[in-house]
Amino acid sequence: MENIITIDEQMIPFKTGQTIMDAAMEAGVYIPHLCHNPEFEPHGSCRVCVVKVNGRMMSSCTTKATAGQKIENNTPELQENRRCLTQMLFVEGNHVCPGCEKSGNCQLQAVAYYTEMLSPRFQHFYPYRELDPTHPDVIIDFNRCILCELCVRASRDIDQKNIFAMSGRGIKAHLIINSPTGKLGDTDLNVNDKAVQVCPVGAIIKRKQGYMNPIGERFYDQAPIDEMGDIAEPHAGAKHHD
Ligand code: FES
């Protein structure tokens, strides 16, 4: 059988070994995702990319494409699940988009727009989380972290520095800094490190660059995320706007 899957009735070719997400990205078909970045091994933690494969819910970033799979992606049921997950992320942290330098360049915000999230639905946790402004070039704001672990993976696998790590489990899981004081200023993080570039939200941001890219001219100001793809890694097949 040919290497073809169908996503919402559209025939999509894939190469052996590719995941459903890989094949979809290559074909320019958007499946929402937050913890996935094609430069890294799939993580499978955010569940935003869950699709129905032959009637069963599976995460598309970790499920291998197999010839003949019939996949549902853009359906009211799946969009509702994704909206619910996005709402949970918004209430679990302190995401105040109008005051965030990443607004317009943020995948969480863009997925919220894509899933037509209009309210938080759940009660806000309003957790107390501190900012770490101790590094001269980078700020980390734990209020905005969505635990995708992209900075952990980038620092470990590409920067070879292991600056970030996860601690705790379940609702207590949180990002920590590997340094004697636990502060970013006591690490050898460089502003050009991959770990700084890869944050999909406003948790890790560069200092001294506020509003260099004005609101209205940011990545997702041009078009919704299903057309633009990831800010760090736009879809090969996504429509791009000048
Ligand atoms: Fe697949 Fe997060 S993108 S689980």
C-alpha cells in the first residue's frame, strides 16, 4: 500500500518513520501543538495535537504515520478539546497577554485565537511565581511557562549546557535553573543560545528589545497560526505573508 494517510479527507503522503505531525507539517496541514518543535524529539506532553486516528484519540506528534490511517483533525470535538486544554494552561499560570512582550509572537496566544477561546472558563489559580531578572541579557518569567520543556531540550541537546530542568510532578511540576543559586545570572546562558530562541511563549525573553517589533507587525499579526505555522519553525507548506 502506498504511503498515504488522509487528514480530514485530504490525502497526505508520508515517508516511512515520519509521525502524523511530520507528514502534516510537510504538507502544510496545520495540527495545533505547543510542546512540539520539529527540531526536537517529540515530547507528547501538551496533548494539544491529539487527533482521531481511525476513531481513536492519539497525539499526532508521537504517533507514526501508517498507510491508510483515516485521521480527523479539524473537527468541532477536537477543537473543543484543544480549547479546553488551552483554557487550562491560561488559568494554571499568569498569562496577561496585553502586558507581555511576546504578544503577537506567542504560540499559546495564537492557539487560543485558533481554537476560538473567548474566556478562561475555569477559575484562575493566580499562582505566585517570581521573575528572574539576574541575567544581563535574558529574563525568565515563570508566570508564563507552559512546561513544554523546549528550553530544557534545547539547552541539553543543542547548547550542551543543561541550564534548565523540570522539578516536581503533576500540578507541582515547574521549571528550575541549574545553578548553585538557582538564578539565571549564575549560569553561562548566552542570549544567542537555542534555549532562548525556542520558547514558544513569553517565559524566556531577551532584555533591551521591548517593542523592537511593534504590535500590529508581529508574526501572528499577519495571519492566524494555521496559516503561519510556528514562529520558530514555520511550516514548509504554510502560506506566508510578506
Ligand atoms: Fe503533541 Fe504537545 S504537540 S503532545
